[in-house]
Amino acid sequence: MRVTVALGEPFWRQVNAREVALELPAGATVGLLLDALARSYPELKQALQDEDLPTAVFLGDQLAGPASPLGEGDRPTLLWALAGG
């Protein structure tokens, strides 16, 4: 199945694209998506694994966890989960 990932700051700057398309197996999850991003775009690997700045994935307006299922044509958004004040 094909998904298109919208990349927020700073991810899009690392790959010089605001979105990327990936082919994933049917039944893929957000966790598999993150693994596929790290393999397909090595420049993202360190940022995706940085525990000090955790990665957030949204499906629509809902925060998705690693076990969240993905469907054909989904458009997950990848952001750093930061709190401000």
C-alpha cells in the first residue's frame, strides 16, 4: 500500500522535501512506517531515534502510536513533539 508522509520541522529540511511517498505492506503500522522512513532516508534515522525530542505522528488530527494501523492512501504527518509556553 502507498502512504504519503507530510514532514514537519526539522524533518523536511533533512530530506529537502515537504512530503515523501512510501510503499508499505498491507496491515502496516505507524511503527513500521517509522522504520521504513529510517531505512529509506538515512538522514532521518538519528532524528527519529532522538529520545530527547520524541517524534509524533498524526493521522488526521489524532496522535498515532506505534501500533496504530495505516491504510492505503493515508497521509500521516511527522512532527517533533515539543511543548512550549
